[in-house]
Amino acid sequence: MDRVTEMDMRVRFTDVDSQRVVHNARYLDYFAEVRLEHLRRVAAVESTGESGRPNFTVAEVTCRYKAPLRFRDELRLRCWTSEIRNRSFLLAYDIVKQESNEIVAEGSTAQVWLGADQKAAPLPDEVRDALQASL
């Protein structure tokens, strides 16, 4: 299995701010899009648990902005599993501007697994195994 999940997209008009560049908060939306695709692809989690609530929550996010993006830029969003812990796992990201093959942002998120009581709980074995296979 390829350890990196990639998604292509184009910057939308609604992504840009009054300065005509992509608003910084949108990069986190891009991370979320490719995160869910990555977790679906590696079969680590379903979109929702049996209760209808998410199986995990994002506890921390980092983003380093390296270059601006503009309306209609073509992007490649990339995500991979970087670390697995007892009750959480870390994912890493980069966003590449396809025209120049330049990394315009990079970051990470820490996801905490939630039990039925919506509190931090150990990763289930099947989730840990799926994430381990994606390292």
C-alpha cells in the first residue's frame, strides 16, 4: 500500500479573501479533506461510529505557510500517517502547487480516539493495525 494519500483540487473562488489569496483557515479545510480520504483509503476509520458521532477528534493542528495560493491554482493535497500512540495518532500533510511543484504549506494533526462516552480511549486493535500498515 502506498503510504501517502494524494488528492487533486483547484482553488475555489470561495477560498480566497479580499487580498485575492487563499485565506489561511482554508488550508485547514484542505487538510481535513485529504485526512478523511487518507483514513478511508487505509481503512483506519469509518466516517462515523455506531453512535453516529465521529470516532476521533482533532486535538491539535499545525500549519506552516510557505507561499500564497490564488484562485484557480491547481493543488495536490498529500497526507500520511506519521505516528501511532496509545490513544491517538498523528498525520502529516503537505500542499503542492502543481504548476511549479512547490510545497506551499505543510502541517500535522493529532487525532484522539473517542470511546462511547466521548472521552479519550485506547485505539481499537483494528484501527491500530490499519494505521500501522499505512506507516
